[in-house]
Amino acid sequence: MKRLLAVVLAVLLVGGAVVLRSRLDGDDGGGGGGGDDGPTAAASVSCVTEVFAACQAATGNVATQQTAGAALDRLLVEPLTPATSAIEAWVLPRYLVQAVEAQRARMGAPPAFGEVSDTVAWTEVVPAGVPDRLAALAASCGAVDWACVANDAGALWAELGATFPGTVKVGLDPPLTSATGLVALGAMTTAALGPFDPSLTDTQAWVSDLLRSQLAAAPSGQTALATLATRAGTYDVAAAIGADAVKVAANNPRVGVATPAPAAVLEVVVASAADRRLDRDLAKGVATQLKAAGWQDGATPASLVPAGDVLVALRSIQGR
Amino acid sequence: MTSRNPISRRPISRRMGRRAAPILVLLAVLAAACSSPSDGGDDASPTTGGGGGDASCPAVNVATSPEKLDLLTDLARTFNAERPGGVCANVSVNRVSSGAGMAALAKGWDEGVDGPLPTIWTPASAAWGAVLDFRLQEKGEAAMAGEGVPFMLTPLVIAMPKPMADAVGYPAKPFGWADLLRLATTTDGWAAFGHPEWGPFRLGKTNPNFSTSGLSALIAQTYAATGKTERLSLEDLNRPEVDTYAKGVESAVVHYGDTTLTFLNNLARADRSDTALLYASAVAVEEKSVIDYNSGNPDGVLQPGEQPRIPRYPLVALYPTEGTLYSDNPLFVLTAPWVSDQQRDVGTAFQDYVGRPENQQRVLQYGFRPANPEVPVAEPIVAANGVDPDQPQTLLQVPEPRVMNGLLDLWDTQRKGARVQLVLDVSGSMQEAAAPGSDETKLDLAKRAVISALDQFGPSDEVGLKVFTTNADNAGGDSIDLVPVGPIAATRDEMRSRVESLLPRNGTPLYLVARSSFEQAISGYDTTRINAVVLLTDGVNDDGTPGDDRQQLDDTLKRMQQASQGENSTPVRMFTIGYGRDADLVVLRQLAEATNAAAYDASDPRTIETVFANVISNF
């Protein structure tokens, strides 16, 4: 009897150790995941600003934050293998993955990522605005779409038949660093010019003019949406993550939301570092958290946002 | 929380509140920094709040500008108790004015003078963080502030008594700095608007070297002069028309000072005697100050037992058509050598905590606008309180730090000139030790303060030096004019030499000298300048004939009030400094209030240098 108990105890101890090790390691083998939707134990997860809160919730507050611009710069220059990178998984826009791999291939560098998930969640980037300003733009343009925003940014309200003082002030998070700002800029450029070649001088001049002359710069420390909502007089319209804008508008009567068609879609994926397997639990956890925050899953609508390498080229125009 | 400050630099207000006196912070490179009670000024030395956390948890100090001390103290207390996200922390809050905090961080924080080393620094405006990092980088040091998280907001406005606002077309007609300039420079004054009884246009505006609202006003009026709303440049500042514009606005200034509360308290007092419209026509303040004033609480703090007094003439906030700036009260988690990773984590958690919607609701109670976009602007930011939640319509970009430096440098040449009589007590009690065990006397410290403050005057200012004590001239006279009022550029060295040689002597003929100094300033009154007397004394009236003291004081106060009020007044401001524990603060306050000036408390002699600098900030 004693021997039997000892065997049972030993089995339990070994089994417990295996379970414990598995938990500690996370889903190292990358197999299937499953489990609950609570925080995963994924280590060294880097997330872009737009999804950082969801990452924190999904990982139990162990993720690190980078702007999309900083992530892009890092991913373009570093040899990203487990031996050389502390980051094992990335949560970032799909366009950024496309742009990084395309550019690394052109440079003859090895791929940055091992596996890349399908889109775990998406949101529209939308024009949020002071409700009476959005109404005035709608009256002027027929509908507040990205072409309307691009074409009327910087115009005198009086020229649009409205009685508001000054010009149409459009807020954009810096495209150089922000995925939201870059996606909105891409959508505005496509809406105004149609499919465009960012290497053409005319395109660059148009984008430069839009950025330098017509779009006000956000105060540091706040998104354009937060600035719109809290600092009256700064912006009439601001490009914002749709899920965030809807949430703010639900609480703050100073903010309204337009839903342009075609849309500007920001898709988010989870990618593993090169030579690593995709952490599917992390992908599932982020998807769950983003959905809870108002993001969408499933098929994406038609989008004005150009391909990743085109977007990144647009970003470099901003940087000049 | 309102404990006596060991290094107090407070004006003596009726409330003797924590939001009283601001601090002088001369920016070595810029020339200065700023702060005021309503906008970040007040005491640089700490008043502590919060705490109460688990002593075994990491201690995290928050250095805050004064206007949000109460609020942050409450938030620290609940943060410590609730442990959001399991964060174990012992957060405490200390009051440090915006400008003083910036200067202390830039030069190297001295715990003995500046208070506990901060993990979080929250000045009134993000501009302070930019200036700090600029100054550190100029010295080859790493930036410390970086990007802060805004906590709560309030825009700069031009506050005007409602009858005057009505006269300029409020609310239908927008009002801006250009309109103010026209009012300031017209020879007709309010007569141009059908109200000759209001006299000339008089503007209350604080010193931008001390006060955030003063700095914001300077930036806004300069943008207005250029017609721009962003990218103000050094080239813009040097345009002749910008210089002319600035001098025009400054020409209407009543006096400057370190805190907007001086204006608001004086205005409230004048309102009670129905002379508010003759004291100031407009004051550049933060929106929340308009709400406080109209609620009968001009300094924003109701002491126990104090009842608000609703003003006869409420203020209305005019949001300049050319644009304005927000004070955004950022929380900077400092990247400083003394801040550990653990403290940084707590600091970040505290940033998140104060931004929660339920905590942001609380900022509304203080008249600020929430920084969390999910919390809408609401009561008390409503039209009934003289403010407009849908304003401002245009925001101005905060200039680069080097441009702000240039602005402050130029302001020294554009501000209204001053004609100031310095009147110093050299009675026998000034020979007492400045502090127990100190080798220095009160007079020693006062002399050093005066000499140091002389550099604050511009070369075109006219300054005189008088000392008083009984039998000052050995012929029965009460005072001696050591240096007659004249251009300080020519007399600065002489004045310094005279001050250095002062000796303590006899009694304190305070009332007689206050009166005679006032009359002397009236006789030399210059309409183009700020006319003032600065009176420093360490005692009560003691002229050897106590029987007529009461009458002397009453006559003096009556005469001062007569000269300071009315359409054709010749306002000479008497700024008084109560020096040492025996000074008659009550009488000094009466003298200051009779001339719509301010009284300052230097009851701890060690504070005199700072207090004197604050006083001179009025010019």
C-alpha cells in the first residue's frame, strides 16, 4: 500500500512539474493554444501604441510599448533572431509587416519574422470631429469622407458656407511615428489622388503641402482624438482609431464620429521573431482584448489604405 | 497640509492661504521662469500632503504646482489605499511652484531647500518641461522631463468685469488682443465706449518671469502681433511692428507681479466698495480663476468658516479671437538619477490612476477641464459662471524653448517702466539675529535681498532708496533719502554701496514714513510708469508718541484710498513687506490694500531674498 501511494505521489509530482513548466514557458511549442482568455505568459512581447492596452491585458502587464515608427525603424535594421533580439513576439499593423519584409528583401536581409498570424482584429481609422463642424463639412462635401477631409483641411470655414471662424483644422497623429496618423494620411492621399506613386514629385509635393500647411500638429502627450475632445479650439476634425472615437463620443458630446466609405482600415497581426513559432495564445488573447475594446474581427471592408511599402514611403515624405 | 511654511514667500492675503505668494525664479539663461498661485506659482518650498501608504512600499514623491495640491493629495491617499493593479506605493505630494521646480531640477535638486526628491513633477504647463529639458541639454546633460501626460486643463482668458465686457460688445462681438491694444492706446480710454467715468483702460497682467499665465499672455499677444497661430520664430520677435504692439499692450498695465491672485483679491475688495471698474478693466488669468472669482472665492480656497462673497460685478471670460493657450498640468515621471525603476513603475501607475474617468470627474470641481477625453466638460464650466465651454475657437502653438527665451529677454525692454521708492526700516530691532544662533542680523539679510533685487529693474526704471528710523538724520527727521528717485542705470552702483553701509538705529515711525513716502511718490507721479512704494519693516509703529497712532493710521489710509480711487486717480501702489515675527502684518495689509497693491509675509527672515524678489516682480 505504501509503495502504491508513493507511486501515485510521484506521478502527481511529475505531472505537476510538467504543468508548471508548461505554464512558465508559455506556449513555446506553438501548438494550438486553447486555454482561457486570461493573460498569457508570453515573454518579450512588443506592441505598437495603438494596441498596447490590449497587449497589457492579454499578457498580464509584461508587454513593452513602441510607436509604429520606432518598431519599423528597429525592424529594418536589426537581425531579428532569438539569439540577437530580446523581443520574441510583435503585435503590430499588418502594413508594417508587409513593409518590413519587402524592404528587408530588397536589402538582402533575412526575414524579420518567423510566423505571422492572420488579422487578429481590425478597426477603421475615422474622422472624429466637433459635431457641428462635421455637419458643416457634410453639407459642403455631401458626406464626410477622406477626400472631403483632405480637400477641405486648411480651407476657410466661410468658403465652405459655414459661420465658424478661421480655417478647417484637422488633427493628425504624427505619421512618422503613429500608425493611426499614417493610415489616415494614406487614406486621404488615395482619396484625393487615387492610386498614387509616392516617388512622383507631384505626389510628394501634394503630401508635403497637406502636412505642412493644412494639418495642425498635436500637442505632445496626447493623441489627436484626445486633443480634439479636451482642448477646444485646437482641431475641428481629428483622425482617430474608430473604436476609441466611438467610445469617446458615447461619453463626450463634444465629439462626433463620421464613417467614411471607402474606409481606412487598420489591421493588427501577431508575428513571431525569426526562427520562432507563433504564440497563438497571445494572438487569441490580443484578439479578445481588442474586440472587447471595440475592434472588429472577421472580413475587412474595402479600404483606401495603400500597401505597406507605399505607406512607409509616404511616411518618409512626412519626415523631410 | 496648510502647515506653516518654513520658507514662506506668501503675500499676506485675507486668507493667508496656501495659494498666496509666488516665487521668483530668474532663469539664468532665459532670464526667468514663472508661476503664480492660480497658474502654478506660490511657494517653492514644500507643503506636504498625501502619504499614508504602507511604509514598506516604495516612496514616491510628487512635486506639484500649488493649484492642484489638494486634489493630488486626495488622489495620492486613495491610490495608496486602493493599490490599483496591486501596486504597492507610498505616494506623497509636495507643493513646488512651476518655475521654482523647473529651476531646481535644472540646477540640481537640493533636498534641503527644494524639498523631497521628486519622482513625478507636475508644473502648470507642459512648456516648463520643454524649458527644463532645453536647459539641461544646453548644459550637456540628459533630458529629464520628456513627454508628460496632461492631467487637467484650463485656457488663458482675458477676464473683464461684465459691464465693461458689455460695452465692448460681449457676447455678440468677439474680442481679441487687437481690440485690447486699441483700448490700451486710445487717449479716450473708456470714453470711446460711452463710459468716460471708467477712465483709461487698465490691464492686470502678471510677470512672465514668474507666472505661467503671464507667460501665456505674453506668447498670445506676440502671436496676435504677428498674425500667426503657430511656429513663432525669433525673426518674428524682432519685427518692429511686433515690438510696437507689445509696448502698446504693456502701456496699459496696472502693475505686474508674481500671482494673478493679487489682481483678483484687489478686484474683489474694490468690488465691495463699488470701485472695481476703476481698479482694472481686464485681467489676463486662467479660466478657472473666473469661476472662482464669480463664486465669491477669488483665490480659489475657502478657509474654514470663510463665506464666499458674490461680486457685484462678475467677470466674464473673453477668449481672444487670435487664439490662446492651455495650461495642461502634465505629470512628468522624471528620468533622473535618483528615480529607481520601481519608482518609475509606480509613477506610471499613478499617471494612469489620476486619468481614470472617476478621478477626472474630480478636476471639474476645481474649475478645470478634464484631460480624459471620455469625461466631458460640465458644471461649473458653464455660461452662468462667465465662461464658455465651447471656447476657445483657436489654439496657439507653444513656441520652441529658444523662442520663449527670446520672448522673455525682449519683454524686459517692452514692459511698462516703473518709478519705485524703496523704503527700508533701519530701526534698532533690525540688528537682531536673523535666526537663533545665526551670526547674521535681520539687516544683513535684508541688505543682501535688496542688492540682489536691484538687478531685476530695467535700465530705464526709476528707483530711489530711503531708510527710516526715529531721528534718522540726527535732527529729528524720520527718514533719509539716500538715493533720490532716478534712472537706476545711473544709480545702481551707488544704491548698492548705500545699502551695504546701512546700520540699525532707533525707533520705527511706520505711519509717518508710510504717509510721507506715499505723498512723495504722488508728487513725482508719472502717468507712463507704474508708480510704487516698496516698504519693508520689521516692527510696529513706534515713533515715541503712541497717543496719536490711531489717528495717524486712519488719516494715512484715508488719503491713500482717495488718491487710488476715482476716474482721475493717481494710483501709487504701496507694496509692503512684513519682515520678522514682530512685524505688524495687519497694518501692512491695510496699507497695501488701501492702494490696491499687495502685502508680503517674510516673517521668517531667511525668506527675505525670495520675498523681495517677488515684490519687485510687480514692476
